[in-house]
Amino acid sequence: MRKNSVVLIVAFLVLAVFITGCPKKTPPPPPPVVAPTQPVIEEPVVEPKIEPKIELRTVYFDYDKYNIRADQSARLTDNAEQLMKFSNVNIIVEGHCDERGTEEYNMALGEKRARAVLNFLSEYGIAATRISTRSFGEERPVCKETDDNCYQLNRRCEFIEVK
Amino acid sequence: MMIKRFKIILLFVFCAVCFAQGDAYLKITDVGSGVVRLAVPNMVPRLEGLGSAWDTTITTLSAVLREDLRFSPFIDVIDSSLYPQNGISDPSKIDPFKWSSVNAHAIVLGQFDTDGRKVSIKIGLYSVNSRAKIFKQDYQASTVQARRLVHRIADDIHKALTGEEGVAQTQIAFVSTRAGENKDIYICDYDGFSPRRITDSRSTVLSPDWSPGGDRLSYTSYKNDNPDLYVFDIYKDREVVLASHSGPNLTGSWSPDGRSICYSRIADSNSELYLLDVRTGDETRLTYTPLSIENSPSFSPTGREIVFTSDRSGTPQIYIMDVLGTHCRRVTYEGNYNDGADWSPRGDKICYTSRTDQGFQIAVINVAYGDPVYITSVGNNENPYWAPDGYHIVFTSNRTGKYQLYTMNWDGSDVRRITNSGANTAPAWSPRYRWSFD
């Protein structure tokens, strides 16, 4: 009987510790999350652009083809219009191919693509003396996966401004 | 009697090699059963006391000799684990009865000696049945050249057996990205060993090709922005620019007399073939096709004709013309993309890259007649180039991921991978060499 009461008391104490102790153990509430103060960025004073930049867009080709695709001619026309406007800008047209096919044939194909673009631009009225061509064949891919999507991105002509 | 019979076999092989292409064709397709069954036991040290430190060297060099000889489509090297006799160097110890169990025709016995600075190897090639000598020679080289010395031995044994030197002393030039993003030219032995860098373009180098003397390499490099044609003298370690017309100046092929290079450059806004005099720089235009690409030329071994690629039919196909640019005829009709032809040094066949339903594959076509034979099927396979023996082809394949170099027999058998590091492309097999040894 006495043993029992001792057990009860102990149990009671343990319970008490639990009940009262628990809140004690809870860690103090974390410091309030300080909302990241917006760093005061001084808005850069936007210089009014004196000369708008020329932005020539890459044109893409079909596999083993160098003709200007119908869906690319609008792009190329836009490039031509810009070149008309920025008559002091000379360019290099860089022809590229996807990795399929031999390196040598792709070198020749890349050159043909670049020259097809040159012909388009010169027929549009851009002086051919402002444009030079260069082929990289399959040597400079922009995308290195081996799928059709990637191949398409690599079959292209890029426009490099020459100062 | 036996040696006589053996000589008759050899004579037959020799004839097959030299005269009758048709016969050689049959021999080659017979790869595996081979013509001469050869045993090449490990060489034995001349002295008992040479020291076990040399055991590994001897084992390695013996294995190199076996692999060199196994490379020949005319020699069937018997698996060394089957040899009934090992450790003999005296032909009188050859036991024909024991060797008949592995059906050996001939045996190479080698004795190895070294003073640490030089190695000397005594080689004897014997008929197994009669123990008669077929070939015997002593070799010596500095220790660092030991592997190449074994290549020399293999070529000499090949000559003794078939009448024609092997290709173990040849080298392969190729383009590699192993040093980073840039593509530069490297040269390695025929088995891929001892690769060394040749160019340091800091840009891109393309399609090397050997001069017939094996002393110079032509290639296309972007080092001055435009893809120009260069020639590199391997012994003088000197590079000169040979053609730098605007647009790609793509190296193609040296004429067999070494005087000119047929290459492609831009003319009339389009890639055309030119013959360039290496000494004077004079050029002769060979093709006049403003609407189509012409490139990838390769000389016939006679130097009278050139095989090349043209897309004048609407797709790239292989054509042959004479060196004046006339008498042009189309060679390939199967498939809509055939390119990168290389004319066999034997003159009878042309290998090229063909696009098939299973990707790019290597095809071989007989110059005079017949349909193409596709000799690869796994992954994409490109850039085939004949070995100077006309029995082997080096090519690139992405069958294991990145493009690597492989060699094979021209029927597609015995494929061996010879590169591992970086991506490796555009292989060109050197002419035959004879190394000089110190």
C-alpha cells in the first residue's frame, strides 16, 4: 500500500514535470524574421541612348541545305533593314552546321550558307563590301546534345559586327 | 620437303598479295582461319642472371610482337596460353609433334639481352615441322626504343612470311581535343601508343594528310582566323602557310610524287578543287561548277586520277576525274549522302562515309564495278583512311560516346580502339616507315 502511494507520488511528480517542464523546454521564440530590407539601390541614371544598338538575329537552315528558308526570310529582311540604317556597320556572316556529316563537307556547307546570306543581303541593297563570310563547319556548336532540336540550333548563320 | 611445301604456301601468299586482287580478296575475307598459323612464345633472356626486373619487359615486348603480327590478315597468331613449349631459343628444341596439336606452321624464337642502356634481340623464324630457318636477324636499340624495335621485328617477320612488309612501324595523325577545347594535331603509333602533339594552334585544326615521304603534314588551321592551308615539316619542326584564300582552304590529298596537293578553296563563291604546286605555290583549277560543292579529294596511287565529293546531283556523292579535271564520272548511286572518300593504296577500292538508315557508316566500293559494302554498323562511323598496306582502315566512331579512333581490316573485322583521351577525329595513316635505331 505504501509502495503503491510512493509509485503514485512518483508518477504524479513525473507528470507534473512533464506538464510544467514542457513549456519550460520550448526554445524561446525565434527572433522575428527581419524582413529583408530592400537595399537602397540607387537607380542607375539611364543615359538616354544616343544611338540605338544594331541587333542582328541568327538565321537557321534545313539539314544539308543552304537556301534561305521561307520562315527565316522575314528575320533576314529585318537584319537587312537594320544594316541599311546603320550604314557604318560592317559584318562577318558566320556559317555553321550540325555535327552530322564529315567535317570537310560541313566546312564547305557552312561557307555556302554564309554566302547565301551575303547574296540575300546584297540583293536587298547592302554593299557586298560591308560583308565578309566565314565558315566554321561543325566546329562551333551552340548546343552539344545529339537531338534534332540541338541540330536545328546549330545549323545557322551568325552576324558578327566588325568595328 | 616441308620447307619446300612451306615455301610454296608463301609463294602463293606472295602471289595473292602482289598480283591477283581477286585472290587477295578471298584471303582477306578468310580472316580468322588465317594463312600462316604462327606461334610467338615469349622471348627468353640470354642469361639466367639477367634478373627478374626484366621479366615484365620481356613479357610486354613479346605481347607487343604477337599483337603486331596478329594485326596482319595473313597471319594467325596462336593464343599464347596454348603453347606446348615455352622458354626455348634453340630451333633444334622445337618438337613438331607437340606443336602439331595447335596446328602451328611456323614459330618465332626470340632471345633478349640488355645491359640496361641498350636492348638486343635475336630473332629466328622457323618452320615447325622441319625446324628449317625462314628468317633470322639480330636487332639492337636503346632501351627507350625497345617497343619500336619490336615493331620493326614484326614488319620484318611479316615480310619474310608474306613478301610484303607489315605496317607496325607506321603512324597515325589525327585531330584531338585532349588538351582542352582547342583542336590540334597529334601523331601516334599505329596501335595508338606514344601520342605526341604536333600543332599548338590555340584554335581549330582540321583534316591532316601525310606527304608521300611521311616527313610532312598538310592541314587546315584557323590560327589566323581564316581557315588556311598549312604544311608542317615534322623533322624541321617548321610550319608554312601554303594557301590563304578567303574562305575555307581545305587540305585534301598529296599527289604520289609529293609535288602537289589537291585541295578545295572558294572560287566564284563556291568550293572548287585546285591542284597546288607545293614548291612554287602555282595553282591549277580543276573543277568549274559554280552551283555545287566540290571537296575531299584523294589521289589514286598512280597519281593519274582523283576521287572527290560533289553535290552537283543535289546530294553529296563520290566522283572520279583525271588530274586535268576531265573524264569525270560518278561512283556512288546508293544513298543520299556519300562523302570523304579515300583511295586504297592498292588502287582497286575506295572507302568513304555514307549516311544510312542506321546513321553514318563506312562503305567500301570497288573502283571498277560493284555495289558498296558497308563494313560498320555500330554507332556513327566516319573519316575512313587506308593504311599503306591497303588491308586496314582507320576511322572514327562514337559507338562508346565521344568520337574515338579505331582500326579494322577492310572487311570490317578485327576492330581495335586506339584512343581514349578527349574526342579524336580526322585520322590519316602515314606511309610506311623504317625507324632508325641508336
